[in-house]
Amino acid sequence: MNVRGISPETGAKPQANLIESLGQSFSRMLDDVNRAQLTAQNKLDEFVTSPEKDIHGTLIAMEKAGISLRLLLQIRAKLTAAYHEIIRTQL
């Protein structure tokens, strides 16, 4: 078995990949929330202007958009709290 030590070069790459992956996850979440908000707005506009009223579909789309936004805000709050905790940690 060949075990290599961790050099600064190899140690930095996984951390950079983790940060990049985290950024991509947030970007994807923001896109999903935005898409849900737009879908809800389109359903609401359709409900107001269309002769065929789909109140159930409209309410479901609005609830999905609201829940996804609240979830995103909770995740942001937790990550902000974790960041502040890390900053306060003394070495």
C-alpha cells in the first residue's frame, strides 16, 4: 500500500471543488425558486384572464413557490449563522 502525504497543492483542490460545487448548488436552487415563482405568476395571470378557472392548479403553484422561497431563506439563514460562528472561532 502506497500512502502519500497531503501537500498544499493537493489539499487546496478538493476545497476549491467543494466551494465551486456549493456555488453551483446555490445557483441551481435560486434558478428553481425563480422558476417556481414565475410559474406561480403565470398561473395567477392565467386564472385572472382565462375563462377556464383552474383555482386548484393556481393555488398549488403559489404554495410550491412560497414553500421553496421559505426553504431557500432558511438555508441562507443557517449558512449565514454558520459563517458567523466560524468567523468568531479563535485559533
